[in-house]
Amino acid sequence: MISPSASSASSSSKKKMKQAESKWRTAAQERIYRRRLLEALRSTASGAGPRAVKEAADSALALTARGQSQWSRAILLGRCRPRRKLLLKAGGKVRRGRRRPRPAAPVSVAVATGKKVRDRLRVLGRLVPGCRQLSAPSLLEEAADYVAALEMQVKAMRALADAFSAASLNAAAAGEAESRVV
Amino acid sequence: MEPGGSSGVGSVNSGTYTPEIAESLRFEEEIQSLIDPSFDASSAAGGSFTALLGLPANQAVELLHHPGPGEPPASAASSSPIAGDLWRLRLVEQHAVTDTLRLPFGCSSTFPSDAALVERAARFSVFATDDSPASSSGGGLSPELKAEPPDSHSPPTLPVPAEKPRRPSKRKECEKSKAKAVAKKSKSAEENTSAAKPAAEENTSGDKLPYVHVRARRGQATDSHSLAERARREKINARMKLLQELVPGCSKITGTALVLDEIINHVQSLQRQVEFLSMKLAAVNPRIDFSGLDHILSAECGPLAMGSGCGGGASDPATWASETAASTGGIRRMPPPQQIWHLDLVHPQQSSTVWENNGAAHPHFLLSPATSLVGYDPASSVPLNSNQLKTEL
């Protein structure tokens, strides 16, 4: 009964989402992210604290996203120029006014979703950066992209942390050995 | 089609209620007969409306438009409201449907002929409610209707005067019982009819495109809205499905709320992991100068086939080495971590050669399971640099 437009819309959105998902999972993306992460880490002052590291990591992640997603734009704009909501609303390169952020986000699907779902959607909107006032379908899309990006981030950071710790251990050991030898 | 009724219809501007209604009814019946050869005119009285509804939407629309300018007044159901409703139904539906959803039916071809038909129907329905305002609005309607050329797929929908309040319940029932395809139209009409009549009439008389306002104003969760909502819901469901696939363990869960719960938990856990790892990195960072960072990176690049990350291939290690030597005084630290690193992660023999190797050699290393490194497809490795180390996990 659903008109073809609906089905086509869903299929197109599915394609978009599938692309988003696979985009984050590619090795190339991870490589890019690692490089960016290292650069970011390098730029942070040593001993600045874990928060700086986290912010650097998130910024690197958002950079890797190339500003194609709402959350990435929110992160980048939040860091570079604090509270530039205007820029955020401008929608970045691709989407200029394409998405109308609807404050009554869950209301758009009022009939279909119950109260619980609406609450959950609101919570999700708070979790994903920059997606507080987003319509339900776009919020879900952003969430999917964000989850994929986060998974990649965790993977990369874990690898990095392990490498670091191993290297430092080795270095320490080597250093000690050297000093002892010397 | 019988053009006879058209003249009579057209002439009536402030005519009496009954003749128009009768004509419209007859028209409806005629349509019915067109659709269904075995259609019994007599039986049309009570069931024409519903019968028409029962038709597939395509046919109904086509038939509706067929009479076109020379619409023969169909001696439709005895009840005038039905006829008026029918007209309103069709027109409103079409309008509503086209506005929100593209009419899947091939109605566009028949639209141009609708103008006159719609006009007449509008007049009919308008008349049904009230004579005086109807006539004025009807008169005003006709130019408006004519003025607004139906889009290729949106026929000028009749502004729902909603003068048939008596029938809304029945129509709703009928409509709901009908097939979805037809239900769409009926629902939109229903919505419009049940809408506030005065508002509709005002709209029709005042605005160029009254039906737009009528639809928007209704706000009832009736069909045009429900249709749009259904389309939106389809979108949302598709995205939910994708999210479900993304989040592990969500495919088994049924129910949007629970799935969303899982998703929220997953996002929160991921964010917490990021925080934890950042803390770890921060703790490790000071001990490793960024010179060491470079080496780590290159080391990681090696086993992980971070072609691009390996820093422009072999050039990076060299640059990094010099950089680190220049930037930090921790030169002493450099070689050991590098070598050790390589020994740890990479096959010992190849470690030294890895960095020197600017050539095409791509040694494949097996990552030690100690490092939770990702395996890269050899195919996906960036072919930028010669010194590409691929790992296959």
C-alpha cells in the first residue's frame, strides 16, 4: 500500500546508510584516522591530561568523517570556534538547509512511536554530538554513522595504546639494560 | 459519456440543491457503470459510493476523469451527500495524495480533463451545504479551479466544503473497509470532509489554493497524514534496521524501544571506552616522546600496512628519525624502541629491512596476537608508497 516513493526512499536511505557503514569499516579509513590521531596526539602538550587526548581523538575522528555527517560537523565546529551554532546550522558543505532540524523531533512520527521510543530517541540525540534537535530518521542515520565511527575509534586507540605501552615498556627495559650495560 | 448533463450542470450557478446533487449522483452511477458493466444503476443508489471505492484506485480515477468536461450526470446514489462526498473524495484524495505521496497511479494523463469536472463537482458539493455561500464559493471556485492548472500528477482537488457532515461516519467506514489503494483517497477525503467546514469554505472562497490550507489545517491523523507518516515510518524503520545490524546483539530484540535501549547502551559503552583509552594514552604519552610516537606509528604502520600512515612510505621513517633527533633529546630512546618494537611485532629478520626497503618489496607480516591490530586487506592498502607493509590476519 505504501507508495513506491516511500519504498524508494527507504531503499535510497538504506543505500546511504550501507555506504556509511562500510565507509567506516574500510582499512583505508582506519589508516587515515590513525595518522590523524597521531598528529593530533603529537600536537597535544605532553601531560595535558586525558581530556585533551580524548578531544584530540574525537577531532581526528570528525576530521576523518570529512564533515559529511552532522555529528562530525558539530565536533569540529565545537572545537575550532566554540559555540558557532550558526556555522553548524549552515549545514556544512553538502547539506545546506536540506535538513530541517525539527525541534519536535520525535513528534514527526508521533503516531507510530510511543512515549518510550520518543524518550529513547531524545536520549540518543543527547548522546550523539550535535544531534539534539534532529528529526527521527536523520537522528537514526547519524547514530548509525556515529556508532560505526566510534567503533573504529576504539579499535584504533586500543591498538595505539597497546603499541605505546609495549614500546614504552621495551624502551624502558632497553634503556635500563643499556644503562646497566653502560 | 453524456454531455447532456454538463450543460445543465454548468448553467446552475446558484441552483437548487437537488438537481445538482442528482446530477452528480447520476454521474457517479454512470462512472460505476463504466467501470462495471454489470453495475446496476438501481443498486447504485445505496452502494455507488462504496462500490466506486471498491474499484482499484487507478480505474476509479480514470473513470472519474473520463467524463471530463462533458461529465454526464450520473444518477448515482439517492443520497446526495454521497455524491458530493464522492466528488470531494476523489478530488481531495487526489490532491492529498499527490501532495504527500506521488500518486502511483497513472492519473496524470487524465488530469487535464479534471478541471471542468472538478469545478462542477466542487460546485455540487458546495451547493450541497449551503446555497448562497455555495454559489458564491462555487462561482469563485470555478475560476480558481480553472486557474490552477493541475500538475502533471496533481489534479486540482476540490476544496472540501465538508458540507456533508452527515455522512462522514459512513464514509469513514466504507473507506476503511476498502482496499488500501482506494483507502488512501477515501481517507484523505474523509479527513477533509470531517474537517471544519467553515474553515474549508473560507479557504475555498478566499484562497487560490484552498485545498492546501484545508489539508494542512486538519491535522487529524487521517489519511493524507497517515500516508505521509507511513512513508516516514518506513524510512525510520529502515534506519532502525541498519542500526540493529550495526549494534551487536540487536537483531534478536524485537521492539523499537528495546532496540533503542541497546543502541544507547552501546553508544555509551563505546564512548566510555574512548575515554578510558584516552586516559591510557595520556598516561603513556609523557613517557614516550613524540619522537617515539613517530616510531610507534611507523612500527604500527608496518605490521598494519598503514601505507599512507607509514608516512609517505619509507620517507617517513627517515624524516621522523631526523625530526625526532632534532626535536627531542631522546635520541637514545629512538633506536631501541624501534628495533625492539619491530622485534616484537614483526619478524625479527625483516624488521631492519622494512625501513630500509623503499622498494617494491612488500613483506607480509603476521601480527603477533599480542597487539590487537587490525588486519588490512592487501588490496586496500594504499599504493602510495613503496614501503608498504601488509599484514594479513
